Amino acid sequence: MKRIQVPWRQMGRRVRARFLTGILVLVPIGITILIVVWIFTTIDNVLQPTISTILGYTVPGLGFVITLILIYLAGLIAGNVGGKRLILFGESLLSRVPLIRQLYNGIKQIMESFSEPAKAGFMQAVLIEFPRKGTWTLGFITRELPQYNITQVSTGGSTENCKRLLKGELDMGIVYGPHVYMALNNQGPFEKDPKGTMLRGVTKIYAGASYAVTLPDSDIKTMNDLVGKTVALGPPGSGTVFNSSNVLRALGLLDKIKPRMMSFADAGRAVENRQIDAFFQSSAPAGAVTTLAETKGAYVVPFTDAEMAKIIKDYPFYYTGIMKKGVYKGVPETQMPYLTVYWVAHERVPEKAIYDITKLVFQPKIFKELGDAHKGWKQMEPDTKLFLNLGAPMHPGAEKYYKEIGQWKE
């Protein structure tokens, strides 16, 4: 039986919708007016007595003029790198005060929702320094899309990237899939961080492996041989430490080694000089392992089927993969745990900005340029289904582009 719609109910819904829309329009305007009036009144009350004493008379509108100048200067400062960093520092301080944090973020989100999407302006992103020091792989964005101003931020790796995205200190970053999952569930290193509901997927960068490396003449031939050895787990705060710790914990080895935290380059040299026994690496090929393989030789410790089963049972976001022969000189085909690494954006980044950037990186010329700079980028693909399975949505800008080209999968 067809349900009869009562006209007054329909009218009620329309009135309610219009009323809510009106609130959304007026609230940011009202808040802005209140703030400007407060600044104007405060400045006028502070300066007028001094000016009156010096000149012998009051200057009408002095507070208003100075307020306009201050607003202009604030915009000027926020438009450059130093100013942006200063603002981010101030926001990080505000985020530590519970009541102020909610109030500030709420007002900011309302104001940003009414800003012009096309004018994305300044964005903080973690980039990849490759193929040589001082050359940043994602620098092509500002070259090809000058309306977007991308600045490089140095971090310790995926864990720090994710934490800074959660705190709003980054707009984009390279993050391991497991970190997205754990951030959404406040697990592991993200237990005390804000819930990762603001994380949005852009694209899969590459599938990364986690493996231990030593010298060919070492007595370490299996994972169990790491017992009692000094092993570098990765740079402090990096995704490699996260992965190596997970792998060793699943195999019951984490508390049976002598762990060290150091950069990949330092770890590679330490193994070469026999100062440590082995080091963990994520992704392949990796510079530290390539250098070791070319000089002293490298042995990549394989994982057995039983070991892989234990790892996947405890950490289902890993999967079994094979590193092909020839990735490193003298290293044969080797089985090891893999996971996916994603380009992740904060939800506040405008849809148009991510749409333009995503469309750009998949253009044949740019895609080749990225692959020539680093082999990992040759694996770049939408991979929307696997990212959605982590529990986080794709960014609307990326979703729009993938649907346009028929690459959207759920």
C-alpha cells in the first residue's frame, strides 16, 4: 500500500532543513563579528588612554584601524612557511587544553567549511628525499600545480607521520596500512592519541616488506638464530620499529634479542663493521641494504611458512610475500611478511586539492617520473578496497577521480 505523504509533514522537514542551513551560515559569521568586536574593544580600551595622554584628545576609530592592520598581518604571516609553523605550534599547545581544544577545533572546522575549496594554499606534507639529498620526490606538485604550496616536513617515519596527522600538524603523509587501522582503534602507539577518524586515503604507494639483514658469513641463518644477538629495529618512532617489533613478538623473540634504535644508514654501517649482528629494514630495494650488498655482501633472513602463519594470526594486516631474486646483489628469492603503505591525507584538505593532485600523479608523464625517482612508486595504484577494509574512508577528492576513471572498488 502506497504511503500517503501529509503536506504539513513535508513542509515541516523543509522548514527544519532551511533553519539548520541558516544556523550554519549565521554561526560562523556571528562568531567572526564577536571576535572582531572583542579585539577592537580590547585594543581601543588599552590604547586610547595612552593616545589621549600624548595627544590631549581621543582618536575615534583607532581600535578599528589597528584591528584591521592586525588581521592583515596575521594573514600575511600565515601565508609563509615560518608563519605556518608558528601557527601549527600554537595549535599544538591549544590541543593540550581539553575545553579549549574542543572549542577551538569546532570553530575552526566551521570556518574552514565555508572557505573556498579551490584555494587550498599551504599544505604540510611528508615527502620522500630521493634520488639524492635535497631532491624531494613530491616537489613536482608545486611545479605542475602552482596553486598548491607543499612544504616538506622531516619526520622519523610512518608512526610519527600518523601521529602528526592525528594532531593536525600534517595535511598529508606516508603511512603504513596497519597504522591507519590502529589509529582508528586507539591501539598500540596510538592508544593515547586522538581517534583516527580524520584520516583519509589518497592512494597506495607500495607494498612494503619487513625483514632482517646480516652479513653472508654470519651464523644467523634463520629467525630463531637472532636469539641473544644485537639487532637494530629501525629509526626511533619509525614504522620499521613497529613492524620489526610485531614480527619478533609474534615469533616469541622480542624479549630474547638486544634491541637497538638507529637510522638505516647507521645500522648498515654497524653491521658492516660488526658492531651489531643484524638490522631490520622495510621496503625493498633500500639504500642501506643495497650498499651493504655491493660492498660486504648481504644475507636476508627468510621466514618459514610456520613463522608466517604465526605472524598473520597475531597481526592480520600482514600477508605473505616473496622478495624476488636480484633485488639485492647475491640475494635469492626470499619469503617475508608484507604490508601496504598508503598516501594519507587529513580530512580538512579540500576535495578539489586532492582531486587535482591524485589526477596529476596518475598522468603517464608524472607516474613515470615518480617511478624513475624511486622503484616503490611504480607500485602506486588506487587500492581502494583494501584501504576501505582498514575502516577508514577514501578522501572525497580521490574517490571522485577513481570513479571517473572506473577504478573505484569497494
